[in-house]
Amino acid sequence: MLNGFIAAIFAGYKEATKDKKKQLEYEGLLHTPFLNSPEYLMDLYNQAENEEQRDCIIDHINRHKVYEIGAYGDLYNKHIDERWK
């Protein structure tokens, strides 16, 4: 019984750590001086769990002023369509 309790504690910690790491990945987009690939951003966008995470991606695109360029523009327009329709 004690082993099950300890295992549950570690499982919860592991899940919380995973969620924190994922959130840091989105927040990192707000600070990196580098432009990430549109494929990477699309993957993040499709995995996003809330609007805040999607907004981090769109802010990244806006900051680098690539919202009218190829796949970046496609992702930007997809966000606008989903958010405002």
C-alpha cells in the first residue's frame, strides 16, 4: 500500500513537470531572438491546449513580422479564422 502511495506521488510529480516543461516551450517563443520553422510552430499550434498557448505562437510570428510569408501566413490566417469566426 505504501509503495502504491509513493508511486502515485511520483506519477503526479512527473505529470506536473511535463506540463510545466510544455508551458515553458510556449513561453520561450515570446523571448527567443530566433524565428522557429513554420512546421515546428504548426506542431505546437496543433498541440496547444488553450488560447494562451496559441497566442504565444501568433505573438512569435508577429514579432518576427512573417505573418504574410508562406506557411507562417497560413498559420496566422488559420488562427484568425478560428478565433474570430
